[in-house]
Amino acid sequence: METNILLENGTNELEVLEFTLGDNHYGINVAKIREILSYQPVTPVPNAHPSVEGIFMPRDTMLTVISLRRCLGMQDEEGKGLFIITNFNKLNIAFHVDQVIGIHRVSWSEIIKPDATINVQDKGVSTGVIKLDGQLIVILDFEKIISDISPETGLKVSDVEQLENRNRNDSPIMIVEDSPLLSKLITDCLKKAGYTNLNVNMNGQEAWDKLCAYEKAGNVKDKVHCIITDIEMPLMDGHRLTKLVKENDNMHDIPVIIFSSLVNDEMRRKGESLGADAQLTKPEIGSLVQAIDRLIDQTGK
């Protein structure tokens, strides 16, 4: 799928594909999309999750088809619609939708974070809402949808079990993650690995405001020894945060680890151009701990 996504790195912009399910409008980050295909008959899989329609094989590659209607408690419309083929967390999945409306280029600052009344921590499947031309578009949490269907695709917490009982490390680690569930899982895993001095932030803007305050106080490098950031976040995304840190004379030596479901070849190149010190996909929580160990050791902290 050819797009002009993020022609300049670190601009705090994204492109959102708007699609419909019934009369409702939803969105997905174009960076997650490989292509869009017309509906094709699928082969049902015995004992599969209720939201899984089945499998099909375009160009000799087998893909699982997930009905977004079923995920959101709606009735299927069989034999109609489109397949949005996605790639994130090293998975290729087809999502069955009704209709594609178009692509919108927006700033992360325009995306409204759903509050707790509509997005309960462990049940909500929305990461944000955009208002365009009077229409509300709900950005769906596709990672959460997939992990609800297949939990082993989420963070591999078992990878951290072997790291328990390590020596305590007081190096201050800044975590930037908008998902409360993932933020808790990351902090729990780092604590098991001995990192107990954690500075948790809900988005890049919150983290950047803290970093600027530390810089003003003259102690930014004492307050933060390593930054772990997601890419997709309201207000300010992880690429913009990385760019600001690496262009700042007083912060550029602080290691930045991008920890995101979006780390594919294209995104890895973007992260490298911005100066990210490491980039990992979200299932690789064990590798995240190893990266923190290595980078903090290199800085002599």
C-alpha cells in the first residue's frame, strides 16, 4: 500500500485509514497496513476463537481473518466488505471491515485520549478519538484485539522470569507508554529484573515536559539514565520525543529505546535516522531488559 506516511521523521504526524462497521467510523494507523483486499471466501478453523472467521491464502501466504464486527459485538454481514491486511508485532493479520472511506493525515496532538468511563483498563479497545469534519473516528487498539484472541502474542512476560532475584539497580528509567495495561506490565517486568527507580509517563508530551523541567534544574542526566518509549501515543508520539531528545545538547547522550508493535524494517530506518539507540517489538520484553543493561553499562551509570 503506497502512502506518504511521515515524509519527514519526527513530525508528530500520522496517517489514519478511516473505515466503517455498520454506521460507525473507525480508524487504524496506516503504518500498520500492508494492503487492502476485496472480500474473499475464507476457510473456517475448528475450535477457533469466536472472532476468527477463518484463514485464506493470497499469494501463497496464509493469513488469519478476524471479524471486527464480532470483536465489537456486531452481527456479521457475510460475503461483503474488505480485508485490511496488517503487520505489527511481527504478525500478519487480515481484519474484515465493511467499507474504507479514505486516509487522513493528522497530528498526534489532535487525537483525544478516551477517558476511563469508556475505556476500562483491561477491556477497552480504543486508543483515541479524532474529530474530522464533524465526524468522530474511533482509533481501535488492534494490539489489544489480537492479544485478547491470542494472549501469547502480547508481552512474553515469561522471558523475564529467569531474570528475577537480580541485584537492585537504582538507575532511573523513564517509561513512555499510553496503554495503562502495557505500562503496568512493563513496570512489573522491569521491577522483577531489578530496576525499581521508574518514571512512568502516559505520552511523549508528558515525558518531554518532565525532561525540560529536569534540564532547567540542571539535573536531567541524574534524573534519567534511559528512556523507553512507545511510538503511537496521543499529544506527542515516540518518534517526535526521540528527535527532541537527540537534538538537545543536554540530553542527546541519554539512551532512547523504542519499544513498539510498529518496529518493522521501515520504522526501524526511521528510528535509526532519529538517533534511537535500540528498537524492539513489544513481545520482546526479555530483550528490552538486555538492551537497558547494555546501554546503561555503556554510559557508565
